[in-house]
Amino acid sequence: MKPIRFAGYLAIAVILGGSLCVIPARGQGMTEHAHTEAALSTSLTLVIDGKATTLSVTELQAMPQKTITVHNPHTKMDESYTGVELSDLLAKYGVALDKTTQRKILRSYLRVEGADHYFVLYSAAEVEGEIHNGDVIVATGMNGGGLGEDGAIKLVASQDKKPMRWVRNVTKITLVTVD
């Protein structure tokens, strides 16, 4: 049996619907922030300590909102995003920063996933305003309107120099604590 060769490609077997995902190696045509087409999300599932809560866009918009302005190198423009702070979502659904949760916050990370299965990780501490200067919001609006082709929900971080950890069309945010 001959070995399969992927010239210039990194092959990764992924058990997602039994498919094999072939990703171009860096420098072989892969862009910094590649996305595949996916159905637009209509809700966000927040998972904390194994408990899942599903929130609609309307429910997210009804929470206290924050507007941040960031420079997007992809569009070469400043963009203003409006949404709920991720730390406020965590606080409302189980993990507010205080003396009893400080250790948990410092030992936890967040996995933020889009409808296209693109995901990124954030330290829980870097989304807490009491610990970190940057803002991380779950945006539902941009420049006074919707998010356009980025779906109904987008995660945006104000202090990232490049938007590689911004996730468009967010469907799920999971808090994982490492003991």
C-alpha cells in the first residue's frame, strides 16, 4: 500500500461527520483567518460548568451593551462594535469575578466557536475587566447596523493587533477549568 502524500499540505484527520480535513500549510495558500461557508447562527450557547444556556440575539441585545472601536486590518477601517461584555455573560450565568472565584478564573480558558467550526481560545482572566485592560465583547451590531456577512453574533477583542481571534458567526462559548 502506497502512502498518501500531500505536497505542501498538512493533513489532519478530524472526527467531525467522519471527514478528513486537509489544510494548506502556512505559506501554501492559507490565509491568516480562513473560514468555510456555514449557515448563519441565530443563537449563542454558553456552557459553564457543564450547564448549557442558549441565548437568542434579542436576549443578547437586551443585556447592558458596550461599544468599542477597533481597527480592522482586513477592511483597513476603524469599526465600532456594540454588544455585551463577555465577562458580563460569565457573571450572569455562573462565574462572576470575586474572592471565591478568583482561583477558578485564573485556571480557566474559553473556547469560542463559530458556525464554520473555526475556534479560538482566551484565558478567562483576559476577558475580566478587573484583571485585564482589553475589552472582549459578544457583538450583535457594527457601525450602528447589523454585522452583515459576519452573521448575527461576533466575538471582538479590543487589544488584539490582528483580528485572528475575532470569531464571526459565533455559536458556542465554553468555559473550561483546569484543575
